[in-house]
Amino acid sequence: MYRDMTCGQPRQSDSGKTITLSGWVHRRRDHGGLTFIDLRDFSGLMQVVFNEDSAPEAHALAGDLRSEWVIQVKGTVQERRVGADNPDLPTGTVEIIASELTVLNRSETPPFEVEDDLNVADETRLRYRFMDLRRPRMYRNMKLRHDVIQAARNYMVGEDFLEIETPILLKSTPEGARDYVVPSRVHPGSFYALPQSPQQLKQLLMVSGMDRYFQFAHCFRDEDLRADRQPEHTQIDFEMSFVEQEDVLQILEGLYTAMVRETRPDLEVPTPFPRMTYAEAIERYGSDKPDVRFGMEVSRLTDIVADSGFGVFESVAAAGGAVRAIVAPGCADYTRRQTDELIEFVKSSGAQGLIPMHIAAEADSLEEVTLEDIRSPIRNHVSLETLKEMARTTDAEPGDLMLIIAGPEQVVNVAISNLRVEMGRRLGLADPGVFNFLFVVDFPLFEWDDDRDGWAAMHHVFSSPRPQDVGMLDSDPGAVLGQLYDLVLNGVELGSGSIRIVDRAIQEKVFELIGHSPEQVEERFGHLLRAFQYGAPPHGGMGLGLDRIVMLLAGEDNIREVIAFPKTQAAVDPLFEAPGAITDEQLEELSIRVVESGG
Ligand code: ASP
């Protein structure tokens, strides 16, 4: 038997017991006749004392111990003497007086210390991920992930969902990214594609009468990686039969409140989750995933400044663009350096620039503000009346800083919504102790794709239009809203879902609108459409990023911190050195010839 307690377990009430512990040497300190070891395992740290007088053999051996050696210690639990206790450790009031020591395994000198406070390159952490994961913080993250999964599973099972696995080796299931493909040995020249999501499979399960399905699904998307993306990620994926949108949202609300309650009971989760239409989100926040923990809503000034005499505003308005603004309360005294920083910030979000307008705190009210009270590059180009009208529209007061962005509507919305989040962060407006979930509903079914010069599905091709909008599929596709919803948490999109199309004529119309030829439809979706001819129930569902919600619950800012073996930004696993070459025999078996790039 290697242990009868774990390192984090012993307490004062165990004093006098003889116990055996196993773990890693965290730290060693020699004090003459006494050697102290902090022994570590997943559960915590335990101080072990080797005394030259009472256990000379063990003491001698302890002198050889090095960081990360694996040892077994037998000894007696003893209360620490007054002043020697460590209030930072749950085990800090006791220590083990060792009688026996066994070295179970040695370790090379570790590449970094196993400490939560770590300052090494991500690449190194991932190359030695097995050491990195020994850090208490990483254990906590893995445990949290486990708990979130258990809470989700319990909730879904309680709501009569069946957990069903779907294949990884299959055919392209487009979700808007590039596929990862796997060559077939048995069928030379043919390839499987790894699922970007189990979308079509879960719809087939509904046609199969499974009624309610869920799965923690691995999804593979070959896209250029951003900070919170990985080539493979896990989705909480579900689908339900005989439901309307509201039924799905009810399940979502239950699922996410259960997940937070079970894992972070300290967080406040306001319910019911509010619903906001896509149009309202864009108008009020410039974003379809607004952080609604704070106000600072985005105003529209286009009409007010269209004839203001200021060239930039006038030309933007004439070109059908937008002039939008937020107010940073109490920030009128921002320095040039501070506003220059904000200008750089909005430029990195794609805007041409940013116009600050400081309204001095001296005036008693907006009505009394004079030109002298206003500091802004537009001060001398726009009349005082218009400046005041702009301030009134944005609800700015003396003492506030208005931040104005002009340009094409979409560019302005992206930049101003990012700026709003940034100002919220700078001013500490978003309460980290609150999880504000939000349903964004009524997304447009299509978005215009400039590259292809045609309509593209906003979500995916199976999402259904709202029944009242079906008539507009022919006349005005851009105005058609979908039974399409997102779950958003504190400004982060957690996932999307929809009620699916089950009407053949509507499905064909959608394919036609987004420019899929009948051949393409047959190749990509023929199997599903054929199944739909055998009685498809009304159904809908959702796919939600598991990594992201765990990241937010863990208070981390990168999903890599909550994935056991993630890949780098360059889609590489430095531990396995994946991706890697395969042997010539393997290539031959697969009938594949690798052409050197440029060759
Ligand atoms: N398959 C979709 C996605 O990955 C989610 C869904 O519609 O259920 O975004």
C-alpha cells in the first residue's frame, strides 16, 4: 500500500496517528539535524520532518532528495509548535515526523518549478505539460472542468436527454471553417473529414426518433487560431424534437444555471436570462454579444452631424455610414496620452480614428457649457449648438469624455463595441462576481458575403427562417430573420443554435439563395435530405463551447488553461511534436505522395 492518506488531508485531529503518504518532493530545507520536505500531491502540501536523532537512516536518505522525486514516507502526525504553523496551508497546523523513507522514483532537474506563479514561455509549459499540470492551479482547473461536465450531464440526463456518441471519421460537415481530413487506406484517394460539429448527425438522430440527444462533442476546425480558439474544441451539443425556440432557451437557462450553481455558488446569476433581439443589441451596444453588466450604451449621431460642417462626418453620412459615440463618465480630464492610447486601440479594431470630446466639469449643467468648456479636435468645426446636441443625445454631462467614431456601419460597430468593453475594463464597470447570461435572438438568416458577392448563411444552412418571414425569402432575403439564437455571457458568445428547416421547399430555397448548385447540395447534404423524406420531426438545438465556459468559471483568460493538452497558437503540440511526418511505408499504404512546397 503506497498511502493511507493524501498529502492535503491530515489535520490536528489526526495527531498521534501513524500514516503513510506518497507524493512529489516539492521543496527541501536542511537545518542541521533536521531536514524538512514539503511533500506534494494533487490534494495539497504536507510538511515532513526527518530527525537525525530519532530516524538516522531516513534522515540520511532525505539529504539526497531533489525536487520532483517521487517518495513514500511513513511517520506520525504531530501538531506543529506554536509559531511554526503555516496559516496559508490547510495542513499548516500539523507535520509528519518521518520514521521511514522510500524513494519510488527520481526526477531530472525540472525545467521550471512547480509553482502557481510561473513565468515561463507557453511553448515550454506545453513541452513539459505533465509538469505544468502538477501545479495546483492546473489541478483546480481540471477538477473544475470535470465538475462542470458532471453538472451538465446530470442536468441533461434529468431532462431526459440521451448521451449518444457520433463518429469522428466521417464526411465534411461544414460549419464555415476548413476541414481536417484523414486519408483512407482501404479506399485510395478517398478521405474522411473530421466533424466541425455533429450537426447533421444530431439532426439524423431526431429523424431517428431519439427525441433528445446530447454529447460532449469534439469538433475540429482548421482555422487560423485566435487567442481563444483551438484546432479541436469540445462542445456541449444537443438537439431536441418537437420543440419551439422557447423550449430550447428554457433548457439552456436550466443547464447554465445548474453548471454555475454546482461549481461556483459564489457567483450571482440573474434569472430569467433576458432576451434581446440582434437588432437591439447592435443598436444599443454595437455588438451581437454585448457585456450587459454595465451601461455605457452606444449612441447614434449620424443624423445630428450629417450637416454639421465637419467634413469627415458629412462625407461618412453621405456615404451611408455611421457616426456613433459612447460616454466615459468622469473622464473629461483624460490626458492627450490617454486619448492617444484609445485612438491606437480603435485603430487596432479597424477604425480610421477616434474623436474625443472632453466636456469640462466646471459647467453646472450641459446647457451652461460654453465653447471654452469643450476640448476636442472638432471644436472649431462644429457649432456649439451641434456639440451640445451631440452631448445631449449621448447623455453626456460636464466632466464626461465623449468618444466618437465615424465610418462604414460595420467598422464603426466593431470598433465602438470593442472600445466600450475596453473603457468598461479601465473604469472597472463590469462586476467580476456576476454572470450575466443573455439570449440574443432574431438574428438575420443571411449575411452578405463580399468575397463571394452573394448571400451566406449567418449560422448554417439548416437554420429555419421565422415562419412570418418565409414570404420574404424571394423578395428581400436580407430582411429575413431566423429562428436563430446565441447564448452570451459577460460579452462572450458561448454558442449558437437554431430551430431547423424541415420543409423541403424552404430548404431548397435557402440552398438556392446561398448559391449551392444541386450537385453541391447532393454531395454535401444528400444523405440528410433523403432522411428528411422519411418523416422529420420539428426539431432544434444548440452547440456550446465547453472550454470557454470552463475558462470563465475558472477566471482564466485563455482556453488553453482549461484544456489538458492544448495546442499552441501555431496549432502545434510541442510535447508530442505534432503534427509530424509519417513514414514512407505509411504514405505508400495510403497512396499519398508528398510534394515539397514550391515543388
Ligand atoms: N452546429 C452548430 C455549431 O457548431 C450548433 C447548432 O446549430 O446546434 O455552431
